[in-house]
Amino acid sequence: GAVVSQHPSWVICKSGTSVKIECRSLDFQATTMFWYRQFPKQSLMLMATSNEGSKATYEQGVEKDKFLINHASLTLSTLTVTSAHPEDSSFYICSARDGGAGEGGYTFGSGTRLTVV
Amino acid sequence: AQSVTQLGSHVSVSEGALVLLRCNYSSSVPPYLFWYVQYPNQGLQLLLKYTSAATLVKGINGFEAEFKKSETSFHLTKPSAHMSDAAEYFCAVSGTGRRALTFGSGTRLQVQP
């Protein structure tokens, strides 16, 4: 089945530094990828939708200059948290849509636990 | 706009008992509905999905869900709970096209020995 690889699985960084999270579709082409954020004991909140070769579409309230999304190829999307602060600490999950799977072809990465100290 | 409501943030059952996790949806277009399971510090695993075919959908690990348009519901059931079923469960909805999934608030399932 479709597999999405997300790296790193966890990262600790110092306040003010930037962190890049990668999301790769391993056996299918993902024309659309989604980035979610999940706070402890809460649901997933959509941050942005990225389409290959075009600018990401950010949800209301998400700072596009802080959360940089790049979807340069059909198999790779990256999320860069710039100038990270402790309030950015969270669990980030990517999802890729397999257009060839018809409706309902969503696959999730294993998530990245970001801790900013 | 589409949304899902999960009734009950916590559900506790005994091992071997019936599992029933409730999900109601709201959608202005024919919905596609999903149930996912999440174990601590992990991503989401698809249990089952409804994409306008059979209204009774069978998934992995013995779970199933029934789409009831008249009740706008998509409840998840399993006849006999196992200890390994203890996890967080999310109901989600999507419309057509390349839209993202919208998730419910989640239900934490506890299984008592």
C-alpha cells in the first residue's frame, strides 16, 4: 500500500533556530500534501495544503513566514519552522493524497515531535 | 463546509465487550468518511473509509462502520474489544477533489482487563 515517510520522528532545537521536516511519498506520486499540527490530547488541525510546483495554501491564523512549505517534486514536501520558539513545540504530521487511489486515498506520515527549548 | 462531531472524548470498555465510538457529520456535499486510529507519538492508521459504495464498511482489526444518511452518522463498532485496541480514534470527513480531511476531536478508548 501507499507509504509516506516523515523525518525526523523527533527533534529538539534551541529557540531562534530553524527546523526542517521532510515528508516523502515512497511508492506513489502525491500531487497534494497536507501539513497538520497536533497539540497534546487534541485533534489534528490543518496548517496548509501544498500542491506540487505551486505555493502552499495556508489556513487562517497560520503564519506562512514562520511555517515555510515547499513541494518541489511529486514525492517530497518540506515544512520549515523558522525562528522556532517554545510555543511552536508540537506534533507535526504530514499527509499525502494519492490521486491514483481515487477518493479517499490519504496516507499519513508517522509524525514529528518538535521540542523547542 | 464539512465537519464531524465525535460524541464522548473518553470511552472505557471491558476486554471482550462491544466497542461503539460515535461520529456524526455535517456536509453540504456527499461526504467521504474515515476512521483513523492513533497510538501515542505515532501517525494515523486508516481503519476504514466510506466513499459512497456500500453503506456498511468493514475495516482492519475487526472494526466496521455503517453510513446512515438519515442520521448523518458513521459510528465505529467492534464486537469484542482487545487490549491492543486501546488508542485514540479519529473520525474525519472530506469532500471531492484535493481537499484535506477535517477531523473530529477524537475519542480515547480504554480497554479494561
